[in-house]
Amino acid sequence: MKAIESADPNDASLRKVPYSGIQFVGIPEFQSFGTVVGQAIEGVVAGQTSVDAALKAGNAAADRAVKQAGYQK
């Protein structure tokens, strides 16, 4: 909790980065769909898939996870 409360969104990483912000998602299912989203973004960066396809895949994984967990009906 101390780490969450003390996180600085303007300086959130070890090295300087060209963006700001922090992320915290307090549900255990986040790891599973977070991985899918990360892999979809990798596909876009590698030129293997489109941004639209990556967004659809990430959204579908998140929807599936929250529905299975009972957060969303």
C-alpha cells in the first residue's frame, strides 16, 4: 500500500521515459488479460497485426476475464 500511495505519476520509472502515469488494477484477473494485451501490442510493433485487431483482441480478453470472474454480467 505504501508503494501505491507514494507512486509519482510524473516520475514512475527507474530510467527517464517520454510518458507519465502509473497503473494499478486491483483484481487478480488483470494479469491474464494484461498479458494478452501486451502480446497484441507486440504484434503491432512487429508489424504482424493491425492496431484495430490488437485492440479487439485485448478488449475481448478483458471482457471474457471480467465476465468469468463475475464482475460483469
